[in-house]
Amino acid sequence: NVNQDYLEKIRVAVNSDFGEIAWFYPSTNSNENDSYVKYNTQLQQWDYGSLGRTAWIDQSVFGDPIAAGTDNYIYRHEVGNDAYRGVNQLPMLSSFRTGYSQVGDEADHLVFIDQIWPDMKWGSYNHAEDATVNITFYTTDYPTNDPVVHGPYTMTKGMNPPYISTRIRARLVAIEISSNDTGTFWRMGNIRYRYQADGRF
């Protein structure tokens, strides 16, 4: 979906610290770079998204990549926990969703999950541990079925009680973790469940 009339505006951006190479390009209905496709040489994975950049320097006097935005601002990348649009601080919207995993030991058994115990790192060194993270569960009995959505549930370091009470009955579970607050850092650990067998199907 590249605007063929503006191919000369495509820019290549190397981020050597993370083994990434990206191409910024104008999408079909744009005459300025507003999108990117990126390849990670270490993970051998592709991703894509929306971001307008017209120039890029991999290493700068600050050590981090510097890029020119289509909004006439200069951006320093890979610094801090937030996003910026010009001078406006915005949350670094982050989320991921796992594939389905079987919770119980037997493929034909349903399980009932009544507690979920988060295991998170809530802040970075010498900073407040005040991150807010959302967790959503998608359950089904067969991977091709439409999932039942449970949540999102809000997790914080000081949540009381320190677990999430649920009433989930299914065979397969997928998890989505997301956050949209500013000025915070978090890292996911080993999320655990309390469950018991709840019949066959």
C-alpha cells in the first residue's frame, strides 16, 4: 500500500542497537511518509505500523537514533517510557496477545479458573512503582470458535487483594496484556492460575 507517485520519499532507518532495519514510506492516500515496515535481524521477525519519519541517523552525539518527523520536529528514539507528538507527552500504547494454551492436563477436560496471580515488575530502578497494566483473558473450547472475553482487569503493585478473582470455565486460554499510562515502566513475569478440573466435553 505504497503511494507509487512518491517513491523517492522512502527512507531507510537502521537501529543497530536492536538489530533493526525499517523503511518509512507514504501509504496509498498520503504524499508524506506516514507508515513503516521493519525487520529485526536478530529475531528474524517483521512488524509494521504508522509513524512519519523523513530522515534518520542510527548513532548520534547523544548515542541514540535521531529522526526528523513529518510534523517538523526532531525526535530522539529509544529514550524514556513515553511517546511524544511534538511537545505533547503521550502514553506509549503497548499490548500483546498470546496464542491459545491448554490449561488443564487432559485435552478433553474443562477447567475452572477462580484466581489469577500477577507477577510483574512495576517500575524501573530508582523510579516509582506506579504502573497500571490491564490483563484480558480470551477463552474457548476449540481454537476456531469465537472467544469469550473476560476483563480487562486492572493490575497494580498495591492491588488488594493481590490476585484477580475470576469465574472462567474453558479448555483453552489466551492472554492479552496492555497499558496506556504515562511515565511508568513495567515488565511481565510468570502469571499463575488457581484452577481445578470442571468436567469433560
